[in-house]
Amino acid sequence: MPISLGTRYSTRKISLVTREENAIDNEQQLNLSNSLLTDLQGKAKKCREQYKTCTFLVDYSPAYNCHGLAFACRRTAIHDSKDLRTILEDDCYEKVQDNDVKPGDIVLYISTGDIEHSGIVVGTGGAYIVPLIRSKWGIGPEAIHHANVCPYDFTYHEFYRVVK
Amino acid sequence: MKPLPKSTFDGAAQIHMVSNTPMYLYKHLRQNADVSKVADQLTTAELLKSISFYTTGKGTKLDEAVVAAYACLVALSFKPLSEFEDDLKALDASCLRWLPELREIILSQNLSSRIEFNTPIIQESNIQRVNPADQKVKGKLTPTIWTG
């Protein structure tokens, strides 16, 4: 049942569990008011202007965030780092060394224990000194970008792969 | 109460849009110059009034309401904790979905003061040339830190 937050938007959770049947907290934002949508459009435009080397595929979508893209097929937004650690553990992800990264691996951007961003590796090696990542920026754009060209700090990162 | 100009929160709105976690939102709002400015210009009581205005008052109808409330909440963290601790614990705002997490961060981090270092400007004219052979320790060295 969606929860209405004033007249601006409503939210709801979907059923999302790991292989070990641990429930993962999540939230979709729905039914945004027209003025909020216009506002988001404007901010997405600013992102395009700021990050000119990135390829933007979706301007905005409040239905999912980066973790929802990487771990829940764009169906919802996940915000809690503890839930992400549960997914990594329960769904058999293993850490991958930087020099062994392959397309399809997951990158986590970590800041003082908080997994502040994640994305899917879509290109490595060759001309790409740092991997190319496809990721969602909050409720804003979905983009293909070099791992270090985005609003998140790539200094502390980890790569993961599902191994079984 | 009169709302703050919408443009005050342009930078905060951009941060809010790309935030995937409450910690990211807090950290980047705290680094935002406009949020620092709001903290400088408004008293603790005014910030609390503003949060109430944007979350339960007439300000809820404004498009920037959620971002403004988050910005004012983070601006509070620049103030002495004793001035807002009780109000923050009592704050109830369903429109701020990350309020519980931000409250926890602010209360636990307790970064209520800013430390500024006043470093004297080094110029050729004020460097004292000393022959190392003549150097003697006179008295006790006491480093000074100015806080404000």
C-alpha cells in the first residue's frame, strides 16, 4: 500500500529477499507531483552540463537508486549499507582485485563504512584506465561514466562478483 | 514565517538528488557553502523554526520544502548540541524519510563547533634569520589554537 507524503509523492516497499530469505528494506518513490518532476528535470540538466564526458541514459527516476540498479534490477531503492552487506554475503558475492575486474562486476564506493554508491562495470582494460561504470545517481540520472567521474568519491572502492 | 529564498537551497537540492544514503546527504550538505551560510546567519531557534515551517507548517507546500528542511537540519549540527538536542530528539516529520538516520548521525557525531587555525602569513620580511649554532631553547613552547 503506498504511503502518501503530502501531495508531493508517495512511497511503497516491494518484497525483496536474499537467497537466504533475509528481507531487504527498500523504497520506491511514486506519483511525484508535476512541480517536483519539473524540478528534477532541471537538476538532471545541470548534471549533464557538469559531467560532459558521461553518457546519460535516464534523466531521473525516483523509483530506484544506484543500489536498486546494481542489486534489484532497477525495481526499487535500497539505502542501508547493512542490507547491502547482507546481500553480498547471502548472494555469494566475492571481492575481486582491481586488476581482475570484468564487465558485469559490481563496484562499491565506500566512505567511512558507508556504501555511498554502487554501479555495474561495463568496460575495462584497453583505453579505459579506470573501468567504465553504469550507475544511477540517487533519484537522478542513470549514466555510463568512468569510475572516478561522478558525484561520488572513488578513492575507497571495492569490486565484487557473484561466484556461484 | 517567511521562507528563505529558494535559491539558497540550489546546491543542497543537487546533493539531495544524487544522495543514495543518509550519510552521503549529511556529509555533503555539511560541506556545502550555502548550508554553512544558513548556519551562520540563523540562530538555533530560527533554524528550529525553519525546520518546523518546512515540515509541518505552511512551508510544506513549497517544492523545496524537503531539501530546505534537510539543509536546516544539517545547519543545526554547526550549533552547540545543548541548544537543540531536546528539540531534535522530539522532532517528528514524516516527510523527511531520512530524519531518524540524520538525527542519529548528528547526535553521535556532535560536531557542534568549528575549529579554525589562524596561521600567520610567512613573508620574507618577518623571517628571523638565526644561526643554528646560536639556537637555545628559552622557556616552554606552547602551541596555540584559536577556536571560534
